[in-house]
Amino acid sequence: MCDTQTVANAPSIHEQEWAGLLARIAVGDQSALSELYDASSAKVFGLAMKILGDRAAAEETTLDVYTQVWRRIATYDAKRGTPGSWLMTLAKHRAIDRFRSSYLERGRQVPLDEAAELPGREDTPEQYSAGLERQRLVQDALATLSVEQRQAVALAYYWGLSQSEIADQLKLPLGTVKTRMRLGMIKLREVLAPHGEGLLS
């Protein structure tokens, strides 16, 4: 019973410690940043690896995240999320930015299984599991599209490119991109409709 209670309380204690470190960072305590890095960098690195699939890039992204923490500590609002969720959000955005930049520079094909949105803000195991299920459903739905449709949809919804940017990247007429996007989204909504609204939001 005691062990179960300890495990149950661990997340809240864990977040309280991180909140204390963020408070110290906010007043310019560099040692607190080092302590936060030691306590949380494994999770940040793990998320970066899932998105980037490259150890060196993930390590650089992890360092970028803590640079962002130092520079953007004033933007942290405890009312909007836990320290852990804020860190994971920073990590996700930095990793996606790096992946997108690398893709655009090298002209690589987007690996759709890595592009799927990862749960990052969920605070409970139930919400995290729901996020993973959402990810699986969207991936399965994407697999039903043609290669051309999947490519256009992924570039738009996971990397945030406009239809004009997609046309430039793929060297296609804008009208062709619009058609692929429209047909792809119609198909996705049909496939995902039985699972409820909001999966593509």
C-alpha cells in the first residue's frame, strides 16, 4: 500500500520540484537550469528522438530546448500547464522545426509514421493513451490515401506548408496540389467519421 501511494504521488512531487526550478530560473539562477536539465533532459531527448530519428540532431534539439527555457521563462504560465507539459511542448516544436528545415533543405520524402502528431500536453495516463489512439487512427487513415494525396496532406497539416509552398516544393501546378488536398481530406473524413469529430483538428 505504501509503495502504491508513493508511485501515485510521484508525478505531483516531480512537477512541484520542476516548478521550483523554473521559479529560480525566472530570477536568473543558472544552477537551477543545470538542475532542470539533469532532471528532465532524458524525456526531452526521448521525444526529440521519436520525431527526428537521429541522435545528433536530437541532442542538439535538446540543448536548444533548455536555451529556450532560459530565454523564454517569462512565457511560462503555470495556469496553462505543468512544467513537464511546457517542456514537452517546447521540445516538440523545436524538433518539428528542425525536421521541417532538414526536409526542405534536402528535399526528402516525409516519413508519415514520424510526422503523426505526438501527444505532448496530456497530464494523465488516460489522456496520453487517448492521444496515442488518436495518432494510430490518423496514421491508419493516411494509409488509405494515394501516395500523392498523403504527401500533400502531410506537408500541409504536419509541417504547416501552404498550398503554394507545397506546389513549389513538389514542383507541381497549384491546381494539382489543391485537387490532391481536397480529395485527400474528403477521403480522410470519410474514414475517420466513425471515430468521432476532431481527429483532424
